[in-house]
Amino acid sequence: MPATGNQRTRKARLAILLSGRGSNMVALVNAVQTGVLQGLAEVAVVFSNKPDAPGLATAAAMGCPTASLNSQGRKRAEFDAEVVEVLQAYQPDYVVLAGYMRILSPTFIRAFVGRILNIHPADTHQHQGLHAYEWAFENQLPETKITVHLVDEGLDTGPILAQQPVSLRGADTLAEVERRGLAVEHFLYAHTLAQLIQEKPLTHPEAGASVAPVAHSALLSPGSPSPFSEKRPGGKALQ
């Protein structure tokens, strides 16, 4: 993307947060290294609230810086204030939640306002919080929607950036529901982030300046035709 004046575009710095194995983290790192985010983003740090989270070892093996703080027994606001301090040392442009199993406090959200992304395995207008795949399976839904949204101070209430439907017809086990959903999660998250970065390119003034937060406007309105439903290699559509 061309620079203007005395500014040059630069890669967006990502802080990826996880609590477990981090399958979305792996997909994002792959996208940064060889995929849709190559040249657009770099992984500043992979952070976990669980020092023994398998995703940290995976991230390190993929060449990413890692950090952790143990959240067990900690008060939320106090812990989040320490996490903010850790993350700010890595100067992230975006904080990307990838299976981070904690509700963020206002202390955390206000530190990175407009720059925190989350992926939720349901339409956030229909289901918030945990166990979204279980909810879809138990209610025998014919489809669910993977949602990428900005994080505000509510629970899965932030502005929606993109959604992608997932057909659940014929999915007769919870494992199959999760398999179908995760395939879309891994694709949609990276592509949504790439679109966000391309629409709001980061410039690096010679004198230095802070990055403006992302405006709270949807890149893709719910119900609109999804730009992410193109066919994957092999001719299978992401539905």
C-alpha cells in the first residue's frame, strides 16, 4: 500500500491471547507467515493466562514471542492491569482473542479500546458466552454463524465485523458441529483481520504517533452477502 507524505505503511502488530491449545492462534500465525496476512501483520506476542497452556509451546515452536501470567486466584481488574502492562511492552496495534477464556475487565478494554477482536462460534445476537457449539447442537439448528466482532464492555455485544454461516445439516455429533465450525473460524478470522488492516492501514510517521483506534463500524453487516464465502481450493465453498 503506498505511503503518503512523510509516512510509510507498516505491518500491524498482533498480540494473540489464548488459554488452551490455540487452534485459532495457529491459523493466524500461518496466515501471517505464508497466508492472507503475510506482509500485513506480524505477531508481536502470544500471551496466555495459563503458563502451561499448550498453545504457548506451539507458538514458540512457530517462532513467536510468548508471555504468560497465571490468573488463578486473581481478582479480575487487578490481574488485567498487569496483563495490560505486559502487553503494552510489545506495542500491539490489535489484541486478538483466540480462545482466551476470561471475561475482560473495563481496565483491559479501555487500554485497547476499539482494537480488541474476538471470534464467537454463534450469531452474537442469538447466543452469548460459552458453549455455543453445544447450544447449536442441542437445539438442532440447521446452521450457525461464526462471528468476528470488536470487544466492548458487554459479553459478546461489540460491533460485528464479519459473519459466516456454517451448515449443520447432517452433523449428528457435537464433534462434527465443532469440526465444521472450526474450519470456518480459522478461515474467517484471518481474512477479516486482513480486510480490517487493509481498510485502515497503519502509518508510521517519522516523528512517531499513536495509532488511532478502530472506528466502531461493521465491515460486513449481519445478513449481507459474505465476501468470505468464496470457494476454497478443491471447489468446496465455505458454508
